Amino acid sequence: MFAPRWGWGLGCLRQLRVWDGEATGRWACRACQARLSGLGGGERGPGSEPGPAHRTLKAWELLVSPFGRLRARLPCHLAVRPLDPLTYPDADRVLVAVSGVEGGAQDLADLQVKYDEARKEVAIVSDTIDPQASVEVIAPLKFDLNIKSSGSGCIKVQNIECDYCNIETEQGTSILQSIKSQKLHVQAKGGKVICLGTVYGNIDICASDKSTVTVDKLQGSAVNISTEDGLLKAKYLYTESSFLSSAAGDITLGSVHGNITLENKMGNITVDSSSGYLKASTHQGALDVYVSQLGKVELKSHKGSILVKVPSSLQAHLQLSGKEIDMNSEVHVQEMAEAQKDDGVIITGLMNQANKHEKWIKADAPKGTEEGRKQRRHVKVVLDLNSNMGGKGFPHATKQFSDTSWLSYNSIQF
């Protein structure tokens, strides 16, 4: 059963105010920030757009099972966070508050907020609620989520643990902060996807059109992320298996661990630090990869260049192919062999006295990139000499090194 209430008093309203100045500043668009910062009162967050102040229009308190689910279908902004365990030790409530501009209560006529006890499901549904409105849900910690927003409606979920979490947006931003889910699915059809803190679980993110995906840290068994024209950027990946792809957006990764497969058609791929198996390919873009701890590494750029950076102590079996491969006498490669193939060259060898059974690095740039009217097909391998001298080695930036920048870091062109 549920009991609709017209406000919970000032004390409860204070608990409903999720976004302080720091949190609202992290929203990707001013519209989301302005509308959601109005939850729980008429005050504005920093940087919010001018206009009528938001206030709480209506509120509900639902008596629920602590292990239920939330289903929401809304054209406005929605935020979900967990109950305070000290205030609600039984985790048997769902609190819902709708905020909007003064006089907006008439737009709530078709808003349905109800609990189905048999299905253990809280439903929040509306087709006509003001898109400028904001809905906040405070639910039990372990609550499954199935949320869809239309139009420019944004969704933020934080600190929830669940078996299943489904988030779908159109032009709005999705923000997931510190989520644990056995199965997490996020779909964006033009809006941004932002993962803050650590997101745990089996993760599937699909971003179409110009949607971008930005990640702090993902950790789980399987991760699949795809974009079309938007950037895909992740600081940390700790997974057993990851597959990341893009049609035309760049893929920029920080530290990645596990079995990682990267595919890109038109964009570039950058990996600041790879530990484990890495397979990366791009059709027209460039590859820039730092291999910190070797698993098997396989890199291919059909029409672009490849830059591989490795610690000076790394033992690896090398196989490099391209139109142009630079070699330096200071690089310790044994049993080096060179062979001509078509209009390019293949070089093989063992780095730092590796044996033939060591894990390998393969890099292949068969067609290269055009520079002016001249085609240049090349592979570069750069050694990080600072790795054994207490230095930081290569600055792990998210941009490709220029010829002058990597030479200035005591690196060797290989």
C-alpha cells in the first residue's frame, strides 16, 4: 500500500536535497544541473540557469518490500539514491518527491506513483509531466531499477546495489555514481553517459549518434561499451573481459587490466597503460599504446600509424610490420630478422633476452596514413628508459605523443 502525502516537513525535505554545490557542478549540462538542484526546496545550485525557482509540488511515502524494483517512464529528470539506514533500518520505504516551478502542480494530473505488492514494484509513470520538472526517488539500497527518460530528461543514480539496472535516455545525460549491479545496461540515443566513482558488475553501455561515454572506473567480469560518433573515455578498467568499440569517435583509455579488445573504424585509439591481453584495431585512425606489463598484444591500423611504448626492462617477442620501422642500436633485440613483404618490411626479434615462448607484441600498419601526397606506412616502438631509474617514465597523457615530445623523454625510436 502507499500513502500519498503533501510534503514531509522541513526535516524530511532537508534529507531529500541530494545535490550540494560540488555535486551539481558535475552535471554535464546546465539544464540538468539547474532543474535537479531544485529538488527539495526553492534554492538554486551554483551555475544554475535563471528562471522561476523550483519547489516541491507533491510527495509520496510508499511502504514496500526491501528487495523490490523501481520502474519509471518520464519525460523529465529523475534521480535515485538509497535510504538512510539509520533513519529507515528496515529499508521498507520508497520516498518520491516531484519538484517544479510555482503553479506546476496542474501538470501532475497524469503522474502515477504506485506500489504493486504482488510484483514488489514501484511504478512512476507520466507522459505529460512538465519536462522542466524533477523527480527524486529515495529507495532501499538493494532495489532493481528499470528507468527510461524521453526528450531531454536526465537520469542520475548513486550508491545503489541491485541485481538488475536498466537506464535508457534520449537526449538527456545519464550519471551513474558508485553502482553495484549484477547486470547493468545503459542506452543513450544522443545524450552523455557519465560513470563516477567505481561502477561494479557486468556492464553493457550502448551510445548511439553523438553520445559520449566518460568513465572513472569500471570493475567486473564483462564490460561492453560502444559509441558511434562520440568519444569513449575511461580512466580505469579492471575486468576479466572487455570489448570497446566506436564507429567514428576516439577511444581513450587510462589504465586497463584483463582481456581487452578495442575496435574503431574512423577514430584513434589511445591506451595509457595496458596490463594483460590487448587486441586493438582501427581502420583509418592511429594507435598509441603503452604496454606496462605484458600479456599478448596485437595492434593493427589499416590506414594509420602505430606508436607502442614499453618499459625498458620488458621481455617480449616482437613482430613489427609496416612501410617504415626505425631501429636504434641501444634497443636490446636478439635474433633480429628482417624480411621484405610487398612494399613493406617485417622485423622480428626477442627483446631483453626473451625466449621464443615469451608473450609477444605484434604491430601491423599495412597501408599507413597519407601525409600530403605521400603515403607513409610506419610502426614505432618507444622504450621508457625512466622505468628502471625511479622516474615516472612516460607521462600517461590522453593524447598521442609527437615526434619531439617522446624524444625529449630519453626515449628510443625503435
